[in-house]
Amino acid sequence: MASDRVVLIRIRNLDRETACFNAGSVPVEPGQACVVDHNGLRLGVMLDELEAGAGLSDQLDRVVRIASQRDIDTHRYNQADAERILFSTREVVARHKLPMHLVAAEYTLDRRQLRIYFTAPHRVDFRALLRDLAGRYGTRIELRQMGARDEARIKGGLGRCGLEICCHRFLHEPNPVPMEMAYDQELFVSPERITGCCGRLMCCLAYEHQTYKEALGRLPGLGAQVAWKEKKGKVISHNIFRNTVTILTDDRDRIEADGGEVRVLQPGKRRRR
């Protein structure tokens, strides 16, 4: 039934939310822009149509209409106006003497809500600020605190690879990257070299983490006492791309040997996974 059409839509907001909606009788197709009712009217783009059980669509927010050129122009105008609003809001925040750094702002398509994103070193009591802003702009205000990774995702920038940072380009929900991932990959470098624009460890450390763990699991651990041909020594580094280990021999020589040709005399310590 047309009234049970469930579609997947990416909302064109700063959070880039993706959610299921009840399309009803609106003939929206994949790739087509549409207006949805999601805490106010918002612009979105349909990604796919989903199979769902009867009655599920009644529990979902609805697709209001296929977006017109006027809707698209209104969305662009609201984006530009929200940037202007952000500058004046900074003056209000300074007057309230709050330790907030405003990152971005956005209106809903119907301008019934203005959402302002900010970062702060701790929780902030912004109730007085909220009343001041609501009176100034004449609309419902939502203040949303975010972390450093989310700020980088919204603002964008260039990574050390020379490309646009992943979280802004395609990684919509970045996960925490613990220092253990750098240790597992034996990245014994200064933290600045593996830190992203957000001041946190780069998200790309997680992409090949499992591959590194599996490759290193097939090689003797660091500090292992090994024998290679007539030489003996300890493992001081690995090269997973060549499947080799570097051995510091008892004669203080450094030898790079194939991992399959090395005989372990005494296992080294491996990091707990």
C-alpha cells in the first residue's frame, strides 16, 4: 500500500542525520530532494525505499512533499542567515560571560527553530542566555554542546594526507580512537604526527587496525629472543608489509630477516588486546 511506504532519507542539516520516514502518497524517488517533518520542516534527500511491516509507517515522521525550487532556495537563504545570526549571538554570549565557543547555527526550513552548536570545557548553565536569544530572534532556540571531533566534522579542513578530513567528507559518525591503536601499529612517533585537526588521534588509525593486529600476530613480538641462521639476538621492530623483523644481534648488528625464517627462543611481551 502507498500509505505504508517507508523511505530512508538523509536530512540536509549539520548533523547529517539519516532516518526512516513515512512517504505516504508522496511519489518521492531515490536521489530526489524532499521536505520532511522532523522536529520542524527540514530539507532532505531520499536514499532508498525499505521493506517494512504493516503499521510501521504510522510510527514514523512523514514526508511532507517533494521539494520545490522555492524550498531549495529557502534552505540556502536560511543557511546564510544562520551564519549572520552566529556573529550576533557571539556578542550575546560574551555579555553573559559564558565559556562557550560557538561553532555553527542552522534554521529549520520553516524557521520555527534555530539550533546553535557550541563547544565548552565543561557543562554550561545557559538558561539565561536561552531566554535572551529567544526574545531577540523570536523563535525556539536549541543550544547543542558538542565535542572536538564533532566540531571538525562540521567545519571541515585538510588532513595530513592532503585530502579533506574523513569526518567531513564521508565518516558521518566518527568513533573514539584510543592510543592503543597507535601502539598496536607500532607508531612510536610524536603525538603531533598522528593528531588530526580536532586535536584527537586521527580516525584513519582505525581503518587498518585489525590488519595490523593480524599481521603482527604472525611475527615474533618485540623483545623476543630469536635465532636467524647462525645469528642470535632480540626483535626490535617489524615491517608487516615485507613480513620481516629487525634483529639486534648479540654482536650489536642490525639484521632484517624474513619472519618465516626466524626461530623464537624466548617469546617477547605482547600488548594485551
